[in-house]
Amino acid sequence: QVQLVESGGGLVQAGGSLRLSCAASGNIFSINTIGWYRQAPGKQRELVATITTGGITNYLNSVKGRFSISRDGAKNTVYLSMNSLKVEDTAVYYCNLKQGVYSANYWGQGTQVTVSS
């Protein structure tokens, strides 16, 4: 089993910054992809940013240049630094880990990010 524990969400004004953290524990494979998705009210969950164990990153177009994802392999922790936040970034942010031949999916409980105007 895999457990993902997120932290770092909160309320911030537009233009501000936040840093999300997600600590993974349990049966973590040496090769995996970990990252962040978000879901705003009434919208589908969308990929925000992911990073592989090899350091390959993937970003949602609307966050490129503003968000940065990184990981600490020794701590099995992934970070999402969010700068120049916009009201439209408001959502529940979920940590996600994919691993294994069948790309098993694991999710955190979610952390609320609210950006006020």
C-alpha cells in the first residue's frame, strides 16, 4: 500500500505564492511518476504537474512559467512551488503517484488552495 500526505494549501491573494508538499510512504517502487492534479468546483480533475524518478517534468500549459515541481528522492517527497497565483488556480490540489506495470494510481486526500482577488 501507498500513503500520500499533502500539506501547504491555504488562502493567498492573487499574485502571491504557495508551496505544496506531498510525502509518500509505503510500498514505493524505484521507478514512478509523482505529481499534482487539481479539481475546481464543477470542473473535471486536471493534471497540474508531474515528475518522474528520472526528473522528467510535465506541466499544464496554463501554469508553465509560474509553477515548479521538484522531488526529494531520499524523502519520497514532491513539492509544488506556485508563484504568481491567479484566481483561476483556486481548487483542491491532489497528490498522485503512479507506479508499476499497470500504472497503479494512488491519491492523497487533497489540500485546498484558494486565491482571492
